[in-house]
Amino acid sequence: MSGGPISTSASAARHLRLTLAVGAVLVAVLALAAGAADASTANRLHKLDRQLHRLVGLVVAGPDGRLEAGPPGASALVQRRGRVDFLRAGVADVKSGRPIRRNDHLRTASTGKTFSGAVALQLVDDGSLSLDSTIGETLPGLPAAWGAVTLRQLLQHTSGIPNYTKTPAWQSYVAMHLRREVSVTPEFLLSFVTGKPLEFTPGSAYEYSNSDNLVIGLMAEAATGDPYDELLRKLVFSPLRLNETSVARGLQIPPPYVHGYDVAPPAPPEDVTGLFDPSLVGAAPGGMVSTPVDLNRFIRAYASGRLIDRGTRLQQRSFIQGAAGEPPGPGHNSGGLALYRYQTNCGTVLGHTGNFPGYTVFIAATPNGRRSVVVSASEQLAKDAKPRIFKQMRRTFRLAACAALRR
């Protein structure tokens, strides 16, 4: 006996059962995926936490036989969309034993160059400057040999202008003014190299130079008539609500703050927080002060290009392969306009590194700004001065970036 057509009600019931079954499977799969993602995130954060503690407690013999030791304190703020984790090891202050907090102030070191980039590129957007604006056009008082150098080349460290911080004369001047408040202008700092020839033809090579950033600030002032501090406040600090970020003056850092140290075992750590006035390296940006929370907010906006137009953003992300900052960041480094690209084994982030007596800092975010990281240590670490410890610092950068990224 052949069966007749299934009734509408029976068909609907069968369809409903099938839909519910498929839905249950999907829910189970999504739950498993979410659980796996949570487990992966927790595992990466655990690795990062272990690395922070290892870095702080590490004492090793360097290549020259002298002991190298890790910083008294280190921290990492990691954000994945709306979730923020703050990991820390060691202390903010050796004397009190106080732990590091996410709102503690610290010196931004060369990560402040990204703030300069944010100012300059916004001035490009509004027509006050062009990436092809030259020193000769904007700052005719600087050496004629620098005249053809463009803003683009300054932002990308292809200017060829010598680095004043590498001159023996500047180093001697700093040594004579340790723990003394001074008032030093960018023009004075540039005077240490104004009599020297260019290192190479502008645009023909890459070489990291702190002099570039001083000239960027002077070009911004000349183009607008505003003091550079005011431009930072108007174009960066206020729009992003960076209420704890400022250009430091004198030897002090606003409290509460992470103390910076020089660590040379077997001697105890020496507090170098107020070793020298930040104007000796250019108060903006070298001596800027911020917090992990503010730096995180800033780099999410800057790396995503939210502060600038699409066309300017494309120019900013024209990277030179292998160009690295000082110190280098994680993975393979490439240099853009006041921004570096770090390609790691778990993904790519954009940001900047920096070091300053007592501090090493790394800030980065994904190109869409949704995932970000801020790492800091209370000791100046560099691959040349403390290679074994810096190797662990750079590993900390990578693990922090991986904690922020997807699988």
C-alpha cells in the first residue's frame, strides 16, 4: 500500500525537530569553540605572566662576563576588544615594595615619537604641512645641507641627519648636568650636529635618528604658529582623553609613578628616575610621561589610523623592510611613518618601542585597533648594553603581542 502525502502538520513537526537538532549541534560547536578560545587566551596570558616574573628575577652572565640583571618591575596591559588584562611582576618602588598599577606614571621614552607622528600627520591632513614639505621651505634657519630633507623622510628616519645623542659632545654635556634641572631647546640639541655633513643622501637609506623628531616638532610649530606642547594637547591629548599624559618638565614624574632603575649586580638597583632633565633629550617626546592605560588608548587610535585620513594612513603604512627602532621590537620589523610593523609568529601589530634611563616601553595594536598591548620595564634595556636581558625583554614583547592577537 503506497503511502499518501505527509500532512502539513507532520511536515512542520519534522522540520521543527530537524531545526532544533541542528541548532543544538551549532550551540555545542560554538560553545566548544568559545571554550577553546578562552583556554587559548588563558594559556597565552599565563605564558606572558611567567615571562614577566622570569624577566624580573633573571641574573645572567653577559658576553663580557659581567653580570646582567632584570628590572625591579615589569608589567603588561593586554586588550582584546572589550577585555583588558593587566599583568605585573616585581615592584614599582624597591624601597616601599609597592606593586605596579595600571595607572602609574612612567616615562614614555621613544614611544613618544608616535605622538609626534600623530601631530604631524594631522597637520598634513589639514594642509598645514605636506609630506613633501622640506626643511629649507619650513625652517630656513637650519643648515642649508638639510634643506631638501622632507617631512616624510624625517618621519621614516631616511633623512640622513646625524643623531645628536650619539655625539661625544652631547654625551659630555649630559654627564655634566646629571640630577640638575635645565632648560634646553630643540635648537640647542640640534646644534651638536649642525656642523656635521649628512650621513647619506636623503631618502637613500634608513638610519634611526633622534634628531629627526626634533625637526618634526619645529616644522609643526613653524607651520601653525603654536607651541609644540599646545599642538600635542589640542590634537592628541584632548581628543583621546589622555588625562594622565603630559610633557614632563624638570626631574620629577607626577605621582603615582614607577621608579626607574639602573641595575648592575652585585650592587643594589640605583634609582635613576630623576637622573637627568628630559629636556636634554627633547622634552617632547623623549621626556613625555604617561600611564599604561593612556598609552593603550592612544596606540589603539594611532595604529588604526583613526586620527588621520585614509590617504595619509596609506602613506604612513608604506614600510621599509627590516627597518627597526631602538630598541627593536618583536618579530620582523619594518619602518613606516612614525610607526613600525612587527610581524610575529602569531600575527602582526603596529607600534613603537623606546628606552630611556630607567625605562623600556613597547606599545602596539592591530591595524584595526581592536587588540593592543603596552609593556614596560623599570630598567633601560638595549641589545648592545645588556644583550642577554634584552633578549628576554624582546621575548616579553612577543608574548604580549601574541596574548593580544587571535590564534
